[in-house]
Amino acid sequence: MELLSVRITISYKDKPPVLDDLRVDLQPGEILGLVGHSGCGKSSLALAILGLLNLKGGKALGSIRWNERELLTLKEKEWRKLRGKEIAFVPQSPMSSLNPALRLGTQLEEAWKLHGQGGRDQMEETVFRSLLDVSLPAKEEFLRRYPAEISVGQAQRVLIAMAILHRPALLIADEPTSALDAVTQSEILALFGELNRRLGMSLLFISHDLVSAYTLCHRIALIHSGKIVECNTPQAIFFSPQHPFTRKLIAAIPTVPSASEVEESLRFNLFNS
Ligand SMILES: Nc1ncnc2c1ncn2[C@@H]1O[C@H](COP(=O)(O)OP(=O)(O)O)[C@@H](O)[C@H]1O
Ligand SMILES: [Mg+2]
């Protein structure tokens, strides 16, 4: 039984469809990678699943089935009950997604209030649990800090802590590591993997980077020309790619040069300087 099943066509005003009868399913507990070039409609799909598409004269047709419910026709009031509780979102840019003027504690408190039940004790318990979930210090001192007083990697962890406060069944992460350096990037990928294993949370991992998707995902879906052109296990995608677009993406992955190649190029540079 699918947790999420999407069949969707999205067109913005006076433009050809960005997504053209795109079909994708997600199983409970699965990490699905959604990979495609910039501008191919990845964020549009994420926003549609979160009920946040800003269409202004455009159209979204089809269906978004979530746990036996149709989401595409949901009213905003119903979306507010669901968003952040059943399906949550981790944005791309950690620093610009936090409010620089508010302490981290205040921002986590606000996220808790959207769906939290009970008083201050329940709130603190939930916030501390979430901080521990993402390996941040569950301490008052940390919560009193402002976003400028933490690293960008910590900021991304705070946003993940916020997203999982209410233990959603699905986390949608739109390019969550694109703004991070390589080391922080691999730490955040490892964290997503751990949250998936430990909490059974499904993840829709959106990225333009096939290598990140390879390390994290159970399946990878490639978007091209508004459709999923290939969807398979990372191994199958890498070692027997079927679609020309997939082959092109794989061919474009840079490889680490061997020691002899480095030596060769150094010698070449010496001769030519
Ligand atoms: N609100 C909008 N109004 C009009 N066009 C949009 C809007 N949002 C995105 N687009 C266009 O839709 C296409 C897909 O955008 P997007 O979903 O952000 O792609 P991706 O996340 O893969 O980079 C782009 O050509 C973009 O310019
Ligand atoms: Mg995007």
C-alpha cells in the first residue's frame, strides 16, 4: 500500500506544463530521491504535495493521494491541520529560513504551537526530544541563541528538528544539503538516514545531485521534461541506467583523479610555465 501516490500536471500562467502527467509513488518507510536539473519542476512538485503551490492563474490537475485521502482538492483550513503534522518540510537554505531576530527556542516554540497539545512541560519535552533526535544540545543555553550564533550545519539541524517536532510520517527535503560544504553535507545525509531507520519516517529527498541521492535513497526517480523518466534502486540507476538522460547525468559526475594523473598534470604545468 502506497503512503503517497502522485499523478500531476502543473502549469504556471501562460506557460507550457512544468510537470506533465508526472507519476510517482512512495512506500511507507521509504527514502525516495527525486533528481533532475535545476528548473525541471522539483520544487513545484514539493510545494504541490505541501499544498503551497502559488499558481496565480496556472493549473494543477490530477491527484495527490495521501493515506487514502485526496490532497489536491483540500481547503487551506484542512491543509493547515495536515502540514507540519503528517507531512513536513525541510527547506534548502537554512540561514534564510530561520528568523534572525528570534531566539532558536522561540522559533521551535512557535512550530510546536501549530499542532502541540498540552502546556509548557509538554512543549519542552517535545522540543528537547527533537533536539536530541538531530544530535543538537538539548539545553536551555542552546535555545537562547540566535541563528547568527550557530553554524550553518547546526541551523540545518534546527530546521530538521522543527520539521520532525510532531513526528510526521513524511518529510520532504528540498535540496537540504545544497547550501552546505561537503563535510556538513555528508553529516546531514547521515542524519536523514538515521531518522528514517530509527523513526520509520519516509523521506522525499529532492536534489540535483545524483551522488547524494545514491548514498541516501532506497529508490531514485529522475525527472526530465516534466516526467519521471526512470525510477529504480540506486544500484540499478548507476550500473544499468536505461534512459539517455540518466546516462548523461552519470557521465557528468566528476571522478577523483588518480595519483598518476595528478603527477602527469603537474609535470605538464611545469613544462608549460
Ligand atoms: N510561481 C511561479 N510562477 C511562474 N513560474 C514558476 C513559478 N515557480 C516556478 N516557476 C517556473 O517553473 C519551472 C520549474 O521551477 P521549479 O519547480 O522551482 O524547479 P526546480 O526546483 O527543479 O529548480 C521553472 O521554469 C520556473 O521558472
Ligand atoms: Mg527547486
